[in-house]
Amino acid sequence: MAKIEPRRAAAFLADPGVACRLVLLTGDDAGLIRERAEALLRAASGADPMRAAEFSAREVARDAALLAGEAATPALTGGPRAMRVRDAGDGLLAAAKVALAGRGPGLVILEAPDLPRRSKLVTAVEGSPAGAWLECWRERGAELAASAARLLRELGAEADGAAAALLAERAGEDRLLLRREAEKLALYAGPGGRIGAEEVLAVVGEGGGLELDEALLAATAGDVAATDRALAAVFAEGTNPVQVIRAALRHLRRLRQAAEAVAAGASPQAAMEGLRPPVFFRAKPMFERSLQRWGPARLEAAGSALLRVERQAKTTGLPDAVLARHAVLALARV
């Protein structure tokens, strides 16, 4: 069975098949891993809570036969069972091999965020006819917008292309956040409701909070005090610092697109209207002030600096909230 290609993922999640005994989910999007694990759990257990179980990686590592034994044991209500293990790694290699060689008919689901492709666990699962390996990478661009539209349809609402793209842009690449914002939008629209860009702008703040919108606009407009106040509210809400940095990068890319149009002879108003989606009317004054302060070359340099800050936040062990705050305030002080 081996690796499941992205084009086959939806069909596989709906029906992994009786020959599959173990599914390994890896990648950098923990939210997408969780979403797919829950889909597999529902499919394999028939959405019967009596047929679903969860085990810790520690107890599975202590007993290599645990998962295989559970998979071979029918549920009290009848039918095969589904077993889920989070935070899996190469320490579960022995348990995975026993489960792959077992008789089933249950399904074992291993969640292993950031597990290297060359890990022993990946090799064992990919090389087994009873194993399936599904990578869960962060979606971007059109792929992310398509997922946003699909999530809204699943929740009983419909979004046009511009609204789906705007939802994806503002919620960002974190799948859990995207789902939460889609749920808010679907509730706002009501059953069978249609969602346009105005509804997204009214409900979804950039990066999950309107304060972050305000902080980024204030920063590029050069208002240090307003930036500092808005950032304080952003972090008080528990917003992830890396998410703040990524939202700042998206804001700079969007501003750069408009700045390039102005450099080519367009008016600031025309440049803002030419963005997709266009700048929200309440944000236009601050956005125009930003265009007056920044040119394409400076925006490119600022974006490169933010990328370096993101790498530092992920690799150096320095306080990521301090790094994010300093990076955004630096934009206001330019």
C-alpha cells in the first residue's frame, strides 16, 4: 500500500480498506495530522465510540504487542476497532512491526509530526503491504483556498472564490485555526448561507484576531504606540508568536504588490483596489500611509529580515514572543 499520494488522500481517509492495518501520519501541519487522524478514526470505527481507543506513546513503547492485540480484538458492540497514538516516533518501531504483521481487522493510526522521511518507522510502514504513509504538509495558495471552501461546505455554507481565498489568507496555514475560523463563518452565515468577502472581513481577523490586523497596519504606517498597544492585546489572547511573524510576512507581501503598482504609475487608490481581495475600506487610510512610507525594495528587505526572525524563533531557543514583538515594532520604527 505504501505512500498515499495527495490526490488519493480524500478517498483513502473515507475508506482506508480492509487490507490496511496501520496508517502513519507525518508532516509539519499538526492541525492537518489531527484532522486526518480523526477522519480515519471515524471511518474505521463507524463513528462508534465503543470501537475507538487512544493509547499514549509511552504505554505502547512499553508493550510492543499492545496495538496488535487491540486490533485483533473485536469491539463489544461488534465490528473492528480503531486505535490512535499521538506523538509517535521511532521508539514505536517494534510495536508498529507487530501491528503490521498482525491479523487485524482493526486499524492503528500513528500521529508523528515532523518525523523525518528517512526514519526507521517511515521505512517500515512504507515497505509493508499492510501499511500506509500519508504526509501532511502545510497548504498554501490555491490549495489552501480550496481547503477553506471545502471546510465551509462541510459546515453547511458556501463561499465564492474571493471569500475562500480571503479566509485562507487571514486564517493562515494552521489547519486548526482555519477550521475554527470556518466554523465561526458558517455559524455567522447560518445553514445554507452564502459567504462573500465582506462576511469574511467582518468575522475573521488576520491571523485569528482583529488586533493583529491593527498592529500590522500601524507598524507599516509608522505608529509605534498603536503597534505596541495592539501587540499587547494580540499576545494577551495567546496568539502563537510564529503566527504573528507569518501574518506580518503576508501583510508585507500584499503591501509590496501594491507598492509595485504605485511605482509603475498607479494611484494608491487604484493599487489598493487592484489587490485581491481589495483592501477593506476601514483599513485604507492606514494602508495608504504605509504605501507612502515603503517602496518595493525596502519591503523586500523587510520581508527577508522577517524570514530570518522566523528561523530564529524555531531554531535558537530564544523567546519567540520577544522575537516576534521586536520584529513587528522594528517595522514601525523604520
